[in-house]
Amino acid sequence: MGEDKDKQSGYKNYPVEVKAMKIRWFILSQYGNEFLAEILNNENLELYNIPTLRIIIEYFFSQYKRYLFVKDIPIFGFKLVLFFTTLILNEKLLAEDFELNKVHMRTHFYLIEFLLVMQLFVQCVQVWMFYEAYKSGKIVFFRNK
């Protein structure tokens, strides 16, 4: 690999333990689904120290990670902006002790209502996107084929 074996130029070697397993058959079988559901519902956290279960969890996370970072987090950020904007407008309206003229109050109320409807709409879009990803097989959670 291009290393100079004669010189001690700072190369360090570490032992590596590689573990891998084929889990597709396990995930797609009825027994695998029942086993994973029991692990999920079990309160014993020592089960998660089993190397085989760690491999399975890493597989599930690798399946979900792309969906999470590409689609879910940007929508969550947008919902967060909508929520804080609604919160600030509502607090501003309440802090002014209703000394605003009626047109300004109506504008605040309509804007707050619009933002709340937008939050509901974005939540529905997020649920729909997750369902479509699950249905298409891009995300695999205890699914029988």
C-alpha cells in the first residue's frame, strides 16, 4: 500500500474486529418481526449491548437517516419557524393589552389563524411524505413482503 516498512515514520496499526450479518431474511420473516417487536417493547436496556442487535439497529438507522436528514428535518425547521412566529405575534398582541385599533387587532388575529392553519397543513404534508416513503419501501420498519 505504498508504506515504507524500513522506517518508523509514525504508522500505527490497530486490530480491527469486523462483524457483519445478513439480516434481510430476518427482517422480512414473521419471526423476525415478532422478535424485533418484543425487543422494542422490552424495558431491559442490556439487550442493546448485544452486537447482533447493534448491527440491526445500525441497519435501520441507515435506512431512515437519508429520509430524516433530507426530508424530515427541513420540514421540522419550517414548522419551528411557523410556531415561533405565531408565538411572538400572539405574545405581542397580548402584551399590548388590546390597545390597538380594531383593524390592527383583526390583522393580528387573522395572521395568527393563518399561521396555525399553515402549521396544520405542514404537519399533514409531513405525515403524507412519511407514509409515501414507507409505502414505496424506501423506509423499512417491520414490514412483511
